[in-house]
Amino acid sequence: MGFKTGDFPPVDTGTFLELPLRERIRTLALHWVEYGFGTPKMVHTIYLAKVLVLYMFGGVLIATATSGAGPFWDVAHWWNEPIVYQKLVLWTVLLEAVGVAGSWGPLAGKFKPMTGGVLYFARPGAIRLRPWRRVPMTGGDARTLLDVALYLGFLCSLLIALIAPGRTTSALLDALPDNTSGLVRPALLIAPIALYLLCGLRDKTIFLAARGEQYLPALVFFAVLPFTDMLIAAKLLIVLVWVGAGASKFGRHFTNVVPPMMSNSPAMPFKSIKRAHYRDFPRDIRPSGVASFMAHVGGTTVEVITPIVLLFSTNRWLTLAAVAMMVLFHLFITSTFPLAVPLEWNILFAYMTVFLFLGFPNSHGYGVFDMSSPWLTLVIVAALAFFPVLGNLRPDLVSFLPSMRQYAGNWASALWAFSPGSEAKLNTLAHRPALNQVDQLEASGYDPVVAEITMQQTIAWRSMHSQGRGLFSLLYKHIPDIDRWTVREAEFACNSLIGFNFGDGHLHGLDLIEAVQARVGFAPGEWIVVWVESQPIHKSAQAYMVVDAALGVIERGTWEVADAVEAMPWLPDGPIPHRVTWRREDVTGGAARSDAIIQPAE
């Protein structure tokens, strides 16, 4: 891999796209094992520059300059200043909400332009996705002037709270008598909290883009709790995020996440180490024992046990070791450049670990049992655990982000299939600042065939995860001539429609399909979507649906996760079994052809 030149798959560009889909997936998945996306190092350099200059330097400069906790170069002076911690959280929320932090740039499917976020959220007429249909005054799927005003108001309110000087409080001075920088004024946090909620109820995309499931509780703690309680509540919040994410990895999915993530890491230059994560490359690229160890010892165990140690430890050296462990954990994730590219989030969590548990250790009166009331502790824990518990029991009701299933591999997912030439219809969608990704690549100078093969690498990546085997199985069964169709990874593709995605299939479910269909008008059989919900924690199966954009849902059913995990990415033994629970009987055209070949599992 060169600085400007990536590792493109070694295929004949003149004939590769004529191969059967299954053979293309096999070739690209095997290439992924050794090279990942094959991204030029220049791209990673751009991300590092963004994190170091815009996020870290810019955030510290603003936080210290506006709070009197500087100068910014005197890290020993400001690293444990509470207002700096608060302002770095606000800075992160602002960048996430604007769209220049997570899910930014080419690794997130944004090539030209590289930013989504504000280009969509501040555009009247753009697609808007409400989280729950039963919430009053949220009807419709078009962004209105009110939505734009709420969003811009949210950004302004964050900026005001960020740059305003702090104010001391009696609770702060009781704990830190020498503190002169104060805390962010609680009154300035009322507007961001209210607008977080209002924007989120009108459009879940904004709420998730601004990572409201993690930062909104923090803002509430800043606004309503006295100083010591605020810090202890922040510890409870970060521990719940860690433990929730760790617990979600106990299932069968996560082991499949580790190998393709390691293969895509620019910090992992040795092919032998990458191959070690697979059983028998190139014959069998299911996860190996090494991958399982990395997943459930280096990942799950660390993410569950270490935070619990941090929450209760009063031993200085044990706490220091646990802090070092979690900092390294987040730096390791950062080094892999995961496809949603949550680099800022990981850097913030590394800093927060040091600030909360070393800057204000449990042994100095900041332990979980030092909160002013045990009832307050119980209320906070119950509130923080509500959506993770509900989301694991009823994943159809809660995004996987509030469910705290980051990186777990248990994601709602989808593949989009377009009949020959039909994908171009998406480019007629109004109020959209970007074209389809393949057209973005062509506009960036890619040859059309190279652009298409590049996009097909993302569906090969999906095939290496458990859901991919089930989704491709549905495509093979529903579309006999799938080799001629254009298949897209929905997480990438929906980025160009709504400006954000973070691996959440709820952002490209029925609501988005219906919104696009109402504007574009695909004919029956032109756009087929296979979509699967996350696995509930108490069930062994995942529920899927097949959608014809023009006709609606044409089939529902389930498949066993065990079958998906055991299958090879390119399904050499054929589609995995699935059980049809409902099928629309009056379909015609392309859907009828697929209906004739599908049989419910015995």
C-alpha cells in the first residue's frame, strides 16, 4: 500500500463484473483478509490530521481559553479541571452534530462531499426519519423549516455553552477550594438538552449522529447535579457504556467482527497476523481461535471486568492499571479505523477515563457509595440501564446505539438490490447534496469499473459478518438473475440519502424506503431490499423482511444465528435455511418470480 495508491483487488477489470455474484464476493472477501478496504495511507493521514488538529488541539484550545484553565500547552495544569472535561464533551457533541466527527469521510462512504451532517440536517426538504410513529407532532418524512431551526438552534446553544466562561458553585468550592475556573453554567445547558430531545423526536438521525444516548445524560448531569454527584454519575455513565457494550459481545456475532476489523487496520502491517484471525486462509475464512481469543478475552472480558474494577476500586495501583487498560483499549480501537470511524469518541473516552478515575479517584470521596443519596444512585442507574435493557429485549424499538451494542456485530442490517440501471433513479432525489457513492467516486476521478468494484468491496465486507450470510441467502433465493443486478451495502448507501450512518439498520428500514419511493417512484421489481433486525438477547433467531420498494413488504421470516455464523461468507454450500412466517400472495412481476422459488424451511 502506498501513500496515495491503495491496494486494489487483483482482478481483471475488463471481465470481473461479468462473474457470478458469489464468485465476486469470494474474490473480494479473500482480498479483504490481507488488505482490508485497501485504503491509501493518505486517507488515514487525513483522519489523523483531523483528530489531532481540529478535534484535540481545537478542543483543548477552546476549552482552556474560555475557562481560564490554560494555557493549553500546560497539560499538567488543566487535565483534571472539571470545566475542561465539560467543555470537551460539549466540543465533541458539536462536532458530531455538525457531521465532521464520526461517520465522516471516505471510510464512512462519504467521498464527495466528505461531510454529511449539516449539509443534510440544515436543508429543508431533505428526508427526515422520526424514531417512533406514535409521538405526536412528528408526522411526515420531509425536513421543514422548523426542523432546520431546531437543529441550527441546537448547534448555537452548544456553541454558547462551550465559549461562555464558567461559574463557581458552593459544592465545587467545598470539594476544590482552590478552583477558580468554575463549571459550565447550568442555565446554559437547558437549551442544548431541550433541543437534543426535540431534534431527536423529530429526527432520530440527528439524535444518533450527535450520540445522544451517551452525551445527553452527561449534559443532564452537568445541569442538575452538585459537583461530587455529577462526577460519580459520570462514572456510572461511562461504566454502563463499557459494560453494556461488553455484555452485548457475549453472543455469536462478535467473533465475526474482529477478523475483518483487524484486516482493515493500517496499524497491522503483517499479513501473517491478519491471516491468523481466520481458520484456514484461503480455504476457510471463518474466525479462528485467535480471533475468538481476541474477541472474548481482549474485548469482552476487558470491557466488562475492567470498568467494574474502576467503579469500585479504592487501591491506587489497581486503579492505575485499570485506567491504563481502558486507555489502551480505546487507542487500539482508534488504530483500527473502524468503518464508522468513531475516532473522536474513542479519544474522548480515553481522556475521560483518566480524568474521572485518576483525577477524582474513588478513595478521595468520589466513589459510587459517596453519592449524596443511595436513592439518587438507584434512579440514575435505572435510567441509564432502561434503553440498553429494552433494546436487547426488543431491538425493533431501540437503535443499537442506545442499546449499547457498539462493535458487537449484532446489528440490524440490509442489502439493496437494483435491477440493471435502476440505481441511477436515486440520483433524481431532490434536496440531496450528494450523488450515489459510485457516482461520487467517478466524480473524484475513478474509472467507472474501478468505482463499481470499490463499492462491491463493501458488500464483501458485509458477507464476512454473520448477518451478511443471511442477507445474501435471501437475495439468491428471491432474485434468480441476481448476477446481473447491482447490490449495495445499505449502511454505506443510505449515507448519501440522509447524511449519516453508524451501522444502524433502523436508519435504512421501512421509513427510509417509503420516503425514497414516494419521491422517486421505483417500478415493481426494480429495488428489492433484504433487511434483518438485531437478535434479541433471549432468542436464537433474527427476524428478516424482504421489501419491494414499490409494493412494500413481500415476505417476513427468521433464520437461526447459528446457521449464519457457521456459513462461509460466499455461501459455497448454498443459502442458509430460513423460516417464512408471512408472505404476500398477490405480488406480480419480479417479486412473483422470486415467490415461486421460495419454500418455507421444514
